[in-house]
Amino acid sequence: MTTASDLAPASTRRRPRSKTSGRKAVIIGLLTPPLLVYGAFMLYPLGRVVMLSFYEWDGLGTGSWAGLSNYVATFTDPRLAGSFLHALILIIFYAVFPLAIGLVLATLLTRSEVKGIGFFRTVVFLPQVIAMVVLAIAWRRIYAPDGLMNSALRAVGLDSLTRAWLGDFATALPAVGLIGTWVCTGLVTVLLMSGIAGIPRSYYEAAMLDGAGWWQRFWHITVPGVRAEILVSLTLTVIAALKTFDLVYVTTSGGPGTSTTVPSYEVYNQAFRLGSVGTASSLAVVLTLVIFAINLTINLLGEKDK
């Protein structure tokens, strides 16, 4: 049976095929360079780290096959296992606290008609534009025995609370975590402000006419309206908490003892101080998997609530 496509000229039938193949060639040509760069600078180093995690190597001589012993050490060594516990605690300071504070600040800064509101927004975001090393040095000085923190406590008659905040086993990790809270709050606030600004004012006006209070408007309108921004904020801050290195390195170097060691610091410590590249590599692989798993869970829960 003859169809319309069979009666069409051969050149007409071939043209869509040539256009499609040409488009594919262009797409492949455009994607090849970035994929090569990604493979060379991301996939290859990652694969190399995975391979080194199965070897015992000091970084200089010839390595020897170690099998899963490096991974066993990662989970059984109290110092290495403890570093993951410290990182999970830092998530509270880096992600949970900034999200709670950021929601309140973003609501106030977005909905309030206050002169100089742009200045306050800039001040809140300021920690994000300063290098973490600079911030760590400044806060180390604030936490010093003769620093601003203890001076303020003495000024109000709370001398009994003064201490070496970064040198005390009980306060060192929370002190480092509070720096993370201060740094991340600005980022979270700005992200949430962009989401709140997109919520129509008519929603709040209708809620007020129905007699809804501040908390009801906040919980039933603001929070659902910034769900996407909350997910982004949690993703970024959780990653920051789990891979923090420079802050710990400058403020405490993992001390006192091992009370502030975190996985990223231990990767550096094992590889460059102790000469155990295999253990450092296995630690890096486990850290990567933990970051991936936690952020995948956050995003899946966020998608499930939609």
C-alpha cells in the first residue's frame, strides 16, 4: 500500500534525518570539552582516591595492598569515628540554628518597612564575603582568655563563667559551632528573603482578615512558601558542616585532645602529618558517601512533602 511518505521526494525524506544527525553532532561537540574537563579534574581524582583507599602508602615509597583494613580503621579507630560524630553535631550549628534564625530574620527584613533595611541585609550577609581564615583568627581572639567574650562576662559580674573557650574540652566544639552559626545565618537569611519576597501579600492580607495571628501566618504561609529555599539552605549548610576544615585548623587544630576533630581535618592529618595516605583516602571516600546520603535524604523528604 502506497503512503504519502512514499510519494514524497527522496530529498524531502532525508532532510529531517540530516537535521537530526547534525543537531546531535553539535550537541556532542558542545558537551565533549566540559565532560573531558570534568572527567580529568573530578572523576579521575575521585577514582584515584578510591583506589588509594585500598592501599597502605606513606605518600613517598611504594604502596602495599591493604584491602579493607583502612575502612575498618575508619570505623573502629576512636579518633576517626569520633570525627564523624563531631561533624554531625556541627550540622546542628551550621544548618539547624541558621535555618531557625534565618526564617525569623528573613521575615522581619522582608516584611518590615524600616529605613535602612538594605544596610541591615548587607550586615547579615557580611560574614559570607570574608575569608573563613580571617574570621577564624578574629574569633580565636574573641574566645581567648583575655578576649572580648571573657571581658564582657567580667563586665556584667559573671566572672565564674569565664574560661579558655577553645581550650576547654566541654566548650571547644560548641564554640567552633557557634562561629559556623554566625557565618551560615547570613547565607540562609538571604536565600529565604528571596523566597519570602515572592509570596503574594494578598495571602497575608487574607489570613489577617480571617483572624490569623503572626505565628499562624508564619507557619501556614511563609514556611510552605519558602520550601524550595529551605531545601537549598539545608543542602548548602549541611555540606559546609561536614566538610569544614579551615575553621577547625585555624581555631583549635582538632584540640584540645581530639574534641574538635572533624573528617576533613583528619584527612589532612592522616595524609600530611601521619603519612597514612590510605587511611586518609578511605576517610575521604566515607565522608563523600555520608555527604551524598544526607543531602539525598533531605531532597527526597522535600520532594515527598510537595
